[in-house]
Amino acid sequence: MADLSIARPHNGFAARLVTLFAAVSAWNDARATRKALSALTDRELEDIGLSRGDIDRVARSC
């Protein structure tokens, strides 16, 4: 998960740019999580307490 530890800028353009970067980073984290979980077998998912139906919910919570 991406961590934006830089100080938030106060001017409009820079703040929107930081917000956009954070949104793209969050989307990419969810995409990577969804891809990794989808590659697991049903048995592997069961071993970690998940089912195929849980993948989107878990990816959104990252």
C-alpha cells in the first residue's frame, strides 16, 4: 500500500496532483491484490479463510 508521507501542498493544482497520485496508487494496490488472490486455487483461498466471492471486498479494503 502506498504511503504519502510528504506534506500536503496548500495550492490548488499541487493538491489535486497529490490527490490524483493517491487515487491511482490505491487503484493499483487493489488491482495487484485482486490479481494475486485470483491466481490462488479455491483450496488456497479456503486455507486463508476466503472464497472467490471475497476477493473484490478484500481488494477494496486495501
